[in-house]
Amino acid sequence: MQLAESRGLILFSRDYKEKDKLVKIFTESAGKQMFYVKGVHKKNNPLTSVLQNFTEATFIMNLKAEGLSFLNGAKDVKPLTTIQQDIFLAGYSTYLLNLADAAIEDKVYDPNLYQFLSLSLNLINEGYDAEIITNIFEVQILQRFGVAPIFDHCVICGKTTGRFDYSSKYGGVLCEVHFSSDEHRYHADPAAMHFIRFFNQIDLSKVKTINVKPAVKKEIRRVIDQLYDEYVGIHLKSKKFIDDMHNWQDLMKPES
């Protein structure tokens, strides 16, 4: 058993027996780990408030090579309170946590993914467009699933500017000159493809503001869904939840 300390994000937790919990944490230094936390439901247990959804902290841990590890304590706790208090932001954030969980195996060291996830959640917590942050995360995490579409240039001629569409046949984008090379291309709206190509290469830490019209957002969602259905093939409950949220938002709008 190894004593360790690492920054981490709560992926999920569930009750175990009467007073204990199993908590999965994505740690920066030791990958995803499942922890057994004893007595967390007891009154005045200092870990009770730490093990809430959408919380980042420095965790003190006993790590085991096999089986469950143990959580000893936490410090520098940062609850993402804006997300915690908003069902829509929580929906997007849960999806990002689930995607990260699905993208790599447990106990795999991946500090870059941890930092990308942490940055994405913190930007959502700070008020950036959760839908756009989610799209950027989805596009850039594709490589973790072994998928590497070519977005930066036409796969036939190398052109980098103009109108583009995605081709499964060629594994990347086609410029308008070569649309006829694949009659089964995605037939995506050019504005949506422009943003997806942009999302693929943007440095999220330098994002200031990205304004996208609702109709273009809808088409971006369709294209990314098609990419995930074709190449990744995972079906997360949290993804269905955020899809359904759009209907709720319409219902919750006040009547004019």
C-alpha cells in the first residue's frame, strides 16, 4: 500500500453498507481510483462534505495495486458551486465526467486528460457556454478512444480554407472541390464544420468567448453525435439526459 497525495475530481460515489461509501476519483498523479471510505455517513465526518458531486480537492490516499484503495483525508477543497446549483450545468458536467471515465482504463496515469477535464469543468463553473465547452471536450477527447479524424486539411488535396464536409470513407474532411468524391459524406452545414474544425485545435485555456447561433449549435451536435455513433459507440445515460434537457428548457420558458 502506497501513501500518496494528489489533486483529484470526484467522478461518482455510491453508498456501501449503512455508513460507508465507494467513491471513484480521477486523480492527477494516479489516474482513476476506486476508494472505500469508511464511516462517511457518521456525524461530523470531515470527508462528508468533500465527497459531493462536482468537487475538486487534494486527496490524501492509501493506494493499492489491486482492489480498493483508501481515502484518508482532503485539503484545498474546491466545490464547483455554480454547477452544483444548476441542473443544466450539472447535466453537461456529468457527461464530461462520464466521458473521461470511459476514455481510459482505471489506474492509468493521464495528467493531461485530468487537467483538460478540470479546466473544462472550471470554465463551465465560471459561466462559459457549457454546450460549447462540451463540444470542444468531445472533439478533442476522440483520440483517447483511438479515433483520429483529420480536420485540419482536405484529405485529398490538403486545402485548409473554404467549405468542408466530413467523409467517413476518407477519415477526414473534404474541401468543396472534392465533395463529389464521397456521396455518403455527412452533408454537414459548412458553419458547423467550421466550428468543429476550430474546436479540434483550440487551446481551451485561452478561450475568451465563442458565440454560436442556436441553429449552428444544433448542427454541431448532430455531427458530433454522428462521429461518436460511428467511431466510439458508447451510449451514456448522461448524454441522453443532456439531449432531453433541450425539451425541458423549452417547456420552462415563460409564456410571452
